[in-house]
Amino acid sequence: MKTSIFVSLLLLCVGCSFQKQKNIKMSEYNVVKLDHPILIDGNWNKPEWQNVKTIDIKYKMGDKPLFTPSAQAKMMYDDKNLYVIFHVDDRYVRCLITDYNGAVYEEPAVEFFFSPDPEFPDRYFNLEINCGGTPLMHYNDFSAKTRKSLDLEDIKKVEIAHSLPQVVDPEISDPVTWTLEYRIPLAMLEKYSKIIYPKSGIEWRANFYKIAEKGNNVHFLTWSFVDNPVPNFHLPEFFGIIKFE
């Protein structure tokens, strides 16, 4: 999400405590382990994903949109990688941004925020990818109020497949379904953060989002509920729990 929202809401919430959220039921998701490599092709229906539990990205933030997309995700892991796939039923889709670390959140996009060190749940990565497959990726330390863009050479190590063209213009105003799938190499993240590698019993904090911050159908959808009057995804105290099996 754009810098102005991030900074203003961050300052308001510096005093927020993770303990404050005890009365809010966090979303939870069990992440299954892959036993063989898979092809990253954006195919929601391929056999490896068939029996994987779905993540529903359904909680709304902000004003009611003209059209509310239906957005779902699934996640798996192996010893070296995270795997994520999204399925979106959308409308009013236009996609022009092709520069890495550009303002992809302004267009129809899906996002995955995750804290890979359970000891510091307010230190997290945000991977945001528009429907044309162009990514933005940052590392954030919420308590220290810092954020760092990942180097381009590292972001390119994330293998991405998408069903729509890289550029969608003119806008698709009719109903359209699109998918996006990627593989994140865990070793790439170690340059920026301590990583507790996934294995049975390990838990991370995370959230999944669907967004379009500009255009004809502005919307903000979350998997784990965010209790905030202004749309803002950079509130790690509301991240859900992902449990590795």
C-alpha cells in the first residue's frame, strides 16, 4: 500500500501491543508440505493443489466497492521454498505497471505479508503482485518504523506465473477470472531477516490480501480480520497464524 497511508497509520499504532489482540480470533491456516517439485504455471486445478485447503480473502476494509471480488489462495512448502497460488473472480481490471517495486497495489493485485521469525512478529516481508505478474517486495520492521525494498536481483528469484497478460489495457469491465502462482526461495530471504525455516510444528504470522487502490473499483480485502477504520495492511498485530505441518 502507498507510503502515505503506511507512514500515517504506523505513527498512530506505534503503541499497539500484540497482547491487545487477545480477544480477537485470529485466522489460522495449516500449510502442507510438498514431497516433490511442482511446475509454476498458474494452474489452480493442477493435482498438487487439489486437496490443499483454501484461504478465503473476504473481510472488507474501507468503503463498499462497486464490485467485490472473490479472492482465494492456497499455500504449500518444502525444505527450500514457499508456494502460493491465488484465484480471483474480478471485474474492472486494468494493469499497466511493469516496473519491479512499482506501485502495483494501485492496480488489481494480490498480496502476501509474512513474519518468518516467530520471536519478532512485527518484522515481516510484503510481497505484492499485480494481475499482470509484476512484483513489489519489501522487508519491514514495524517497531523500528523502517522499510527496505528488496534488491531487484533477489525479487527476480521469485518465480511467478500469471494467467492474464502483463499489460491489460483497455480495462476489462466484464467478469474475468485470473490466477497467479509463485515460488519464494527461502534462502533469498536470509539476506534481510532471520528465517525460522518451515517444518512440522513451526508457526509464522501472516496475512493475505486482495487490493486495487486506484481505478474504477477501489477495494481492500483481507484474510485475517483487520480492525482499523482506515484501510491499511501494514498492521502486523492483526496477522493470522500459519502452521506448518
